[in-house]
Amino acid sequence: MPILDMTVMILVMAGVTYLIRMIPFAFFRKKIKSDYLNSFLYYIPYAVLSAMTFPYIFYSTENFYTALIGTVIAIVASVCKRSLLTVAILACLSVLIFGFII
Amino acid sequence: MQGKNLSFKNGIKDGLPIGLGYLSVAFAFGVQASIAGLPFFMSVFISMTNLTSAGQLAGLTVIATLGTILEMILTQLVINARYFLMSITLSQKLDGSFTLGHRLLCSAFVTDEIFAVAVAKPNTLNRVYFYGLVILPYVGWTTGTLLGALAGDILPLFITNSLGIALYAMFIAIIIPPSITNRGVLPAVLFGAGLSCALYYIPFFAGISTGLSVIISAILSAGITAFIFPIKGGNKNADT
């Protein structure tokens, strides 16, 4: 994508993101009453992150099998409640090491 | 009762751990952007103007796959919808020092972690504390992106390939712990992943772009989960 088009895309992205944050922050005084809408907004980040991660994580390292190992390691480390950074480092290291083995 | 007034220094102190955390997440984003072929200054430009990990990765995908402006708008609306809820909640905690101008500026810095810290303060928030709180996260986010983008451009391929999994691994680290403790989060995560994989692998859906696929999967997943496991009272805000 040419730099100019890319700049336009990024500005659109930034504008939408800003408006979502700004409109309620600057102008709202009332709470959302609907339980359904509140529940939806509560679950949406988890749904988004998992939909963004799977299946794309499997193709994040240029090798399906190293990515698969990295994914399993990341899941195990997360179940063990390791921090974000630890999980990321363990996943990267396992991809790196397994990449040498296969 | 009026508690102690939160100072700029209190804000800086609370913002420091967030800033350090953002350094690593933004580094992972910078590497991703480099792999996607963005020049490093564009990656930093994205981080300076957006300040959101999932939204930026989704936006990056739209750019890398030559998506349309409409696709970009829809993607950001869905993925960043949670900020709407957080901003509503925070807006009720702001004291009189937040005049309209300051509200317009401060709202740009509402992120998951900044929200979590700010909303946990027992009393009202003043703008001096809020500015202190957001500075280091902002610096960490932009600096981390710059370092990651440069690293992605410079490091040998076998290392950048292994770094490519970092951001996704962090997303896993965000969604798994609450999946274990909260009965509604697990189905939201499983539906989201399952639908996304179905749209990706079933040949019939091959025409659907990545951005659109994430939107459809996330809306259906959160919509179904909210129906099956509604949260009563509506004051349990997302805190991740």
C-alpha cells in the first residue's frame, strides 16, 4: 500500500478509535441499563482476542509446526498464570529452539 | 468522605508498571508491523495515534491485506467497543477539574490497564493525577513500538519469525486466566476461536476477509455468550 493511502487508513483507524473513547468520556452522564448490552460489552474483548488469535497464531512463524508448539507452550504457561511477558518469551523461545530441531 | 487528593506523582507511580508492560507488548506489535512490511515510522505513527493492542493488530491486518476504509471502520468499531463502556464508567468518576477540553484530550488515553487502575481509585479522579497516570504508558507504548519495528527490520529472519508469535502469545495470556475463573469468559473464548477457525478453514467462506471474519466471530460469540451467561447488575466491567 502506498504511504499516502496507508496514512489515510491509519488516520481513519485512529479517528474511529478516538471517537469510541471520547464520546462517552466527554458527554455521557448515564450508565447503560441493559444487562444484555453490558454483558455483550464485557465479553467482546475476550471474543475479539480469541478470534484474532485462532487460527492466525498457527501461521505467525512461517512454519506451522513450530507455531503449534509455541501455541501449546503459551497455553500451558497461561494456565500456570505466568505474566504476559513470560508467556511471550517462552512461546518465542520454544519456536526458536524447535525451529533448530526440525 | 473526601480522601487524600491524588497528585501528579501518584499518577506517575501508578503508571510506571503499566508503561513497562506496554514496552513489551508494543515491541511485539512493532515486530508484527515490520513483518507486515510497514516502514518503522508508520508503525510508530499507528501507536502514537491509537494506543490499543488488539485494535492496532486488526488495523495492521486490514492494511497488510489491502482492505477497504469501510472494513477498517467496522473492525475498529467492534474491536474497540469495550472502550465505550470503560469511558462511560470513568466519565462518572471525573471531578470538576475535567473541563471539556481536558475530557477531549484525556479520553484518547483510555486503555484496558489505565481504566483498571483509574476505576479502582475509591474517590473521584482529578486531571492532574490522570495526566500523570497516562504519561509513562504512552511513552512505553510508542518507544516499544519503535524498538520492535527496528528490531524486526534488522534482526535475521529466523529470529523475527520466532518473534512473530509474541503478540498472539500475549493475547493467550490475557484470555486464559479469566477463562478459568469466570464461567462466561470460557464460552466467549471458545466460540470466538471456533467461529474464526470455521470461517478460515471452510472453503465456502473463503471470500471473507480476515478483518471481517474477526468481526463476525467476535459479535456472534459475545452475542451468544451474553444471552446464555448474562451479567446481572451491569457494573462488572471488563478489567483486562
